[in-house]
Amino acid sequence: MILVQPNGKLAIWSSIVDAIVVYDATDEEILEYEAERAAELARSSTRRAIERVRAGLVPRNLHLTWEEALQQHVERHGPFEGGQE
């Protein structure tokens, strides 16, 4: 949660650790902090997704094979020019 301090600077309260985790920050510093946090979460989530796909653990109804994706691409957009077909 972003808070405004009495001096006009910004702080972040974390409800996970019940503590102030950033203080005396500018608007830009808060933007950068939150952007980096979001990027870390996205990297972690994507790593897990890659591991599941490589292990074959993706539900069949939510996943395409390479061949199925190519077929759908060609049907909708014409020849695929991005590499292996």
C-alpha cells in the first residue's frame, strides 16, 4: 500500500510482513520499485509455466502443440514466416 508521509514523500506498507518496506521515496522511486516487483513476479510465474510445459503438465484443453499453432496461424493469417514450420 502506498502512503504519503507528513514530509510529502511516499512510503510502502507491506501487509505481508506488516512493516514499512520503502520510505522517503519520490514518485519515480515508487514507480521503479513496483515495476521491479512486478517484473520479478512475472519472471517467477513464467519460469513455472515453462517448467510445466516442458514436463508435459499443461492441461490438453488449454494448450496447443507447435503443429496445431502453425496450422491455426496459417488458417487465420497465411504463411508463417517466423522460422521452423
